[in-house]
Amino acid sequence: MRHEPIGCREFVETRTSRRQILQIGVLGWLGLGLADVLKAEGSGRGLPIKAKSVIFLHQFGGASHHDTFDMKPDAPAEIRGEFNPIASNLPGVQVCELLPKMATVMDKVCLVRSVNHRTGAHNSATYYSLTGHKPLIDIVTANATATDFPAYGSIVDKLAPSPPTIPTAVSLPTMIADGPFRTPGEFAGFLGKQHDPLFILKDPNKPEFSVEELSLPLEVPTERAGDRRAMLSELTQFARLGDQLSAVKGMNAYQQRAFDLLTSPETQRAFDIHSEPESVRERYGRTTYGQSVLMARRLVEAGVRFVTVYYSPNIGGWDTHKDNFNTLRDSRLPITDQTLPTLLEDLDERGMLDDTMVVWTGEFGRTPRINKDAGRDHWPQCYTILMAGGGLKRGYVHGASDASGAYPKSDPCTPDDISATMFHCLGIDPATELRDQLNRPIPVSYGSPIAPILA
């Protein structure tokens, strides 16, 4: 991981002048809409804005491409597994038989079947997945630090934020960790805590989930809500987002910003999931994951630019070293098949899919060969990422894996390229440099946009 000493300053170099940056900020504070801010921002960088927002669905643990979107029915039984493929509405593209609803929306998506890297531990591979920056070494026990490269949403918050009454980046419904070690890549790292995503660590599927509950830390009694100073004082004790992050610079700024955002009418309306028709809630699925994805749709509809939903170990996860097929059959695939196609259809019906990018990925795939425990182990050497909307082609497959799904056969790409593609569509030049706290220049992505998948 990146474990550089903490320095004393950071700033951003882009193709936008300081004056233009200030002008963009003034536009937001004057109350102009997100489209106006994006227009000003995009014109400064010379990149068109194809994706106003990104919904990043992270399948923590790593979903098996063999059992979802890149099946190998002609491979030996110890590779192809127990599931059969079915045809989708995209000619020539098959999906797992347990994803029948997904089969009806494949004409809306872009499959990238040749993603690969060599980072095999959950925490460090997830860092790669959530930041687009390869860790220096593959450390099994990696933990989040203040010198990590920032999460995607934190970079967007720095370079292209939402209007001030709406958070730029939100993560829900849990944080993620491999054992006792807080997974790096979830936070703002060297940008400082004021750019951390707003974490919503409540289950939106619970009847008691409420906007009022989000407005107040549990430690702050409701009767003290009117005492702003008292609340901010209590927040000092509440806002500890990681094992060793309470002393990170920007904590006070984060507290103030989190309070302002959670109490703004715009944010509260976005989080009021009970205002959704019951039929819509049922359509997404009355599970923690289903309602979190519905919340993500509500948030981007309100102007949030980057929402991360973790399918984490807290709600199951995808780390199927044992009993892979029963686990996928009983929960993971049925939940995915209800929630993911519903999101794509809902966004399309609302006219939002063309400018909202959806990314469905894990930190790696699973081994081609089934192990002795009827499971599949970690496999970063080749896996599939599903993307849709926000400036990408519909009904397109990029790259291919070999006959056993072990290695890319054509058009290999890396998480760096995925990140560059997202930033490009968001109107952020991937070559834009951040300066870390030792004033060292680091581009937001070392990758290149995957040109064939761009619309």
C-alpha cells in the first residue's frame, strides 16, 4: 500500500485555471443547479460530461465470472461448475441460468471480460478496485491510512463536487473490512477527511430507518438537536470512521460538513426512502442490498455524483471459498437478479441511464478450478466487470477470456483503465494531477479510457 509520511499540504493541478475553479465554486454557492456547475466545469477541462453520476456496486469478496457473466459450458466439469448458461436479449451473450431477469436487460449493459491484475488479498485488491491505483505490495493485513490514495468519490468531491446542499459522495450500508483490518480505499486518504464520502451505516430496509435518525448521532439526544455547539462537540466523539482515523486532518471540517449535509432539506428528501411507492421498494427487493441500491438511485436523482453500495460480508459478501454453488443459488444470485436489472430498468425509465454510469464489480474474480470444498478461491488474473450508461455503449462486450476463464484472451485491461474510463465520462481528465501531502504529483489515474466501450 501507499504508506508515505504525512506532509503539510496538498493541492490540485488541472487544465482549469485557478480563476475558473473559483468561478465554478461561486456558481455552486449561488445556487445554480448541478447541470450548470457541470457545464462550467466541463468547459474548463475540455471534456464533455457524459456521466453526471456514478453508482458503484462493489461485490466485496469477488464474484465468480464463471458463475455469472462469462460462463464456460464447454470446459471440464471442475471448471464450468454446476450452473448452465441461458441466452440473453443480447445476441451471442449468455448469462447464468439463475440470472433470468438480467438476461432481459443485457442490451443495456457493457461487459468488460478481460480485467486483470496480480493483487490477490482482499484489502489490497479492494484498494485497487476502489481507487484505481495499484498498491505497492500485496499486503494481506493492509489497513486504511491517511496517506492512501483517495477513493473515487473523494476525488470527485475535490475536483467536481455537487452543489453545497447535497453530498458529492455517499457510501452505504456498511463499511468493509477483512477481519480486524479496515479496508483501505474507502476514504479520502491524503486529501483529508473533509473529502471523505458521507457514510450511511444504517439499514434502509429496516422499518425504523428514518431521516431524523441520520441527522443525529446516537450519542446526541434529540432534545439537544437545537444546540448546534453541543452537537458539534458530541460529533467529536462520534465521527470515528476507521480504526486509526480519529486524528486525521480535516476531522472538524468533516464534522461540520456532515452535520450541514445531513440536516439540509435536499439531503433529507433524498434519504426519505419511505416516500417511495411500496411497489417500487418491492421491485428492488426488500433486502438490505436491494433497498441500498434504491437509495443510490434516489441519491443520484437528487444530484449526488458518486454513490458506493457495498455488498459486504455484513450482508453476505462474495468470498465463496466453500460451498460456492449453494451460496450463490440460495442468496447472492437471486438478490442480484432482482436488484441489478431493476436499477438499470428504473434508471432507463426515468431517462437517467444515459447520464448515470452503473459499475458492478468486485476486487477480483474466483478461480477457474473448483476446490476440494466445492468453492472457488481468489483469482485476480481475469474477471468480468459489468458497466452501463453514463457515456458507454449499450449491448457491448469488450475483451474475452481464454477457454477456461483463467487469463485474458484479447483486449486485456486493468482497474486503472476502468478508473480512467469513469473519470473521462465524468468530465475529469484522467491525467489531472493531485498533490499528496509531500507535494508529489500523482495523476488521478495511470490508466487510459477504454475507447471501444465509449458511446
